[in-house]
Amino acid sequence: QLQLQESGPGLVKPSETLSLTCTVSGGSISNYFTWVRQPPGKGLEWIGYVYYSGTTNYNPSLKSRVTISVDTSKTQFSLKLTSVTAADTAVYYCVRDLGSSSYGMDVWGQGTTVTVSS
Amino acid sequence: QSVLTQPPSASGTPGQRVTISCSGSRSNIGSNYVYWYQQLPGAAPKLLIYRNNQRPSGVPDRFSGSKSGTSASLAVSGLRSGDEASYSCAAWDDSLNAWVFGGGTKLTVL
């Protein structure tokens, strides 16, 4: 059974870069993997995806600040979000994405809380 | 502001049937499948319905989904206290080239 585990700092200072890693276990990394976030008390927001080949696609509203990459040798994929502000405070989830014509975003990590504060 | 529109709250008594709506546009719900997620308090979202009306294995048939035009709905029948959660809809948006979500509906079992 595929499992996803997010890791990274829980506190980031304003204007700095948020960096998170998702470790894939119990299944193949040969899929699309997505980052989704949820600000406190708000709805879910798609950040972007990476394919195991390295192909990426980002939310237009975050595109200028986001980089998602994959390391197949470590079965990990990563999120970098630059120039963060308090508005980037959220729970960040890594998700397996089987595509919008298939099973969609079907396996979710437990999430990791990131707070942007000085 | 979420691209897909859901009511912020819904409620029902045990045993009742409740429906939650999700409204979008031609570029998302009108052109693509709808997905529903259940998020229990303090937990990660869980896939509840895929491709408009399909249930993953393990999801009870008390949960059903439907879609018509640019709107979709999730129905929960035989309501139980354990169904108290937030329910979110999602769809791919061809114009944004992105997944879009509803703002979530908090279901309360009275």
C-alpha cells in the first residue's frame, strides 16, 4: 500500500524559502505526485505536480514562486516556495495524482503544518 | 475564493439523507470528472468519490455522487455521527490547466 510522508521545517521566516520533502514508500514513484495546501480554516488549494520523468505543472497563482522536483533514486519529491508571507501558512499535503480522467488524487500524506512568522 | 462553490455548512439527523452541492463552470465540472473528498477533524482528506459517481473500495454505498452540466452533488444517506466531517469537491480546470477545489462543506449530524 503506497504511503506518503511529508517532512520539513514547521516554521519559516517571512521572505525566506519554504522547503518540504515527501517520501514515497510501499509503491511506485512512477506516477504524478502533487502538492496541495490548506490554510487554517480554509479550503484546499492545488500547488502543482511533478511526473517521475521530471515534467512539472504549477498553479498559475503560485507559478512564479514554486518549484517541484523529483529524486527517483531516493523515491522522494520536493516542494520549494520562495518569498513566503503569512498567507503561505498552511497544512501542506503530498498526494499521488492518478489524473483527472482516472482515480484523481487518491493517496494523501498525513500533512505537515508550516507557519510563516518571524 | 475557491473556483468551485459549495455551501459552507450542511446538517441532518441520524438516518437522514443529506446532499451537498458543488457548482462550477464549463471549463471544470462542465468538461471533466468531479471528485469528492472527506476530511475528518484533524485528518488528511480521503478520496470518497471519483469520476463523478464511483466509490473506491471500502467506501460505503451510503455515499453517492452525481453530476449534471456544470454542477455536481454528493449525497449521504443513513446519516451517522461518524459522517461529521468536511466534504470538498474537486475537478480539473482546462482553462487554468490546474486542479480546482470547492471551499468545503462542514457536515454536522444533529
